[in-house]
Amino acid sequence: MSTPKILILGAGYGGLLTTLQLQKKLNYNEAEVTLVNKHNYHYITTWLHEPAAGTSSADHARVNLEGIINTNKVNFVKGTVQSIQSEEQTVTLEGGEVLSYDYLVIGLGSEPETFGIEGLKEHAFSIRSINAVRHIREHIEYMFSKYKNEPERTDYITFVVGGAGFTGIEFCGELGDRIPELCEEFDVDPSLVKVYCIEAAPTALPGFDPELISYAMEVLERKGIEFKIGTPIKQCTPDGVLLATGEEIKSKTVVWAAGVRGNSIVEKAGFEVMRGRVKVDEFLRAPGHENVFVVGDCALIFNEEGRPYPPTAQIAVQEGETLGDNLVAMLRGELPHKFTPHLQGTLASLGKGEGIGQVGSKKLFGSTAAMMKKASDLRYLYKIGGVGLAMKKVKL
């Protein structure tokens, strides 16, 4: 009997944790495990708002896979997935390479959800990858340098952040810290710089406690962020945004942070999806496919009230660990365990030394929340790379 082939697509939180669990639990030659990823690194998505604003380097959010993957147990293929053929049990990469599998794990991440807003895809930046955040940082710095030569162009130093959810709020916090530095560097009057955070929903940070939301907004307003809540963006152009109220904001920098959908490759493969995400069963399987599993942003899981869990890093990590264990169990003829998310709390940073959080019934504010977020980051880094990675990456 040939060695079973497990093919994992994507080294995000879900795909990486599945891989590491298999690496840890499987014996040599018990299965042929292959991890495919576009880059030779894993990036910490929950840190991307920092390098986007320029408060940390892009490399800080990057973890080289060669340092955490045991190539004696896992084959690593650097490549971009082009298509999935579930009937043939194959995956085609850009360039034409075809990989076969007995078990497939899809962890291909997300794409920006534009909600049909005209011009967003063409004219807005998004905080979604290492290269994307490098581009945002360089663009912001370029806008400040251009303004010095064209001081009448206030649109160069007007910034629009679309969305007041997690990503939008965290990016605003970092941008609020970075702007005074840029003003000093480029000799720009800080009072002329405008940052608008625009949210279509009736509140910022939907799902958070109202007291925590108020605290977050007050912190960011002190940093110069101006909120427009309950105000949808109607159109994005090369010159800024048009709001549903009729107001036009002239800006050469629009950063879209208001939602994601699952990777379009999944839908194109013929899997049943909702906004690009597969409604998986209790074992994280795709409907009608006993050997195809979906984790991370591509997976849709509902709670007992029938509401979908948000596609967060902590859930993706738990999915990966559970799926890794289940694949080992199935290979050994044992029964898999049902996946149940265990929510350990929610934390959001608001810039240097500031944050909010909720752990159980306890609300966290300011430096306490910021320290808890550092501790959470430390746990994750230790989980994937041990003490060495944790000490190397965490900024104290």
C-alpha cells in the first residue's frame, strides 16, 4: 500500500498549525506531507497594521518557514495555487506543476470584500500581505515628501481608512503614532494632516462592549483620528471617496479595511461557498468531500445561535491543531474529534502602549490590554517556533 499523501495549501495560521501538528505527531514515512505556500515565510496577519503605518518593519511580521518546518517530515513547495480539481484529487500550480493528494487541506486565506463599491478594487490599498503593507508605508511617506513641493495639495496628507473594525481601528492607532514622526521628518504642520475612519455600520468595532468602543474612539480621537460612523462609502476614485451622504473627501491614500471573503480559488473549484467561504462540517470537511478539509478564512463555522464565527487568528490556530490531530487519527484508523472553537477573549491594539480587550466578563483598558496582547503574541510565537522565535520577535 502506498504512503498516503496529505497536501496543505497555504501557510497561514490554519495551514501552518495543521502542518506543525502533523510534523509533531506523525512517525517518519507514516504519510507524505506537502505544504504549498506562495512565499517561503509565514506572516503574522494580526501585526500587519504596524508595518503598514510604518511603526515597525515588514520583516518583523514575517517568520521564515525554514526555521520551523522539519524538511525530513514535510515537503515544502514554494508556489502559487492556480486551481483545485477535487474529482481528480489534484492541485495545479502556476507554471503547470500538478500535485496529487489523498487528503487535502485548504488554507488559502482571504481576499478583500469590496461589497460592490465602485472603484475600491482599483484605487484603494488593503492590509493583506507583507508586500501590500510595504507599499502602503512607502506610499504614505511619498505623500508627505510630495506635499513639501506642492503645499496646496492637502489631499496628499489626507488619509481615508475604510472600516472601523479590528483592522481599521488598529491601523488608525498606529497611523496616529506615526504621523507626528512624519510631520517632524518632512517639516509638515501636524494640524494640516487629516485621518478619517469611515464605517458604514452604526458603531465602530461591532460586537465589542460599548464601554470599550467609547474608550477606543476617545484614544484615537486624541491622536487626531476623525470618525464618520454610520456613513457608507459609495465610490472610490483616484482622487478620494464619495460618501453616501454626498460628501466627497479628497485623498490620495484610501486604505480599505472593512471586510474579507474567502479565496476565489475555492469557489472556482466548485465547492459550495458563502462569500467565498465553505460551510464545513464538525470535522472541518467540505460538504460532499470526505477527504477535503478547510481552515482559516476559507472556512465558515456557525455557533449554537446560528451565527458565523468571525475568521479570527485564534480560531484558525485551533482549527489547524484539531485538524492535524484528526488527520493523524484517521491515518491510524481512529475516530476524529469534532471541532469546537474555544474563544479565549478578544484584544485590539490602539497604538503604542494602548489597547482594549475582553477576556470572559472582564474588560481590559489601556496598558493592561496592550500587555495582554503582547502575552497572546508571545504564546503564539512560542507555539510555532519555541522560545527562540518568541524572544526574537516580541517587542517589549
